[in-house]
Amino acid sequence: MSQSRQVAMRRPPVSRVAIIALAAIFVVGLFLMGFDQGETLSLVYGQDAYVDALLHEFTHDMRHIAGFPCH
């Protein structure tokens, strides 16, 4: 006769700091991917960032897939 033994493993709880950090990364990423039209890079690139819209162009196809209108 064989006996099976169950081992209860407890996962460590997810810290609130980790949840807040991931939420912040999500919100910033959503802004950069969906709404940025040059605002972010204008801090270092100046007014030309609005014309070039580098992050917009970099994430252009992803914006359409996610349903963000951009033109």
C-alpha cells in the first residue's frame, strides 16, 4: 500500500509597494503608448519634440492595435 502525502506550500504575500510600482509602470506606459504626442521628450528635446513626435511614431502600430486613434 502506498500513502500519498500532501505538502502545503504557502506563497509569500505580494507587497503593496510592488503592486503600486507595477500600477505606476502601467499608467506611465499607457500614457507613453497611447497619449504622448511629444510632451515627454519636450522636457529634454524642446519644441521640436512636438513636431517629431518620436514616441508616437515608435508606438504607432501598437496604438492602432490597442484602439487609440491618432490620425
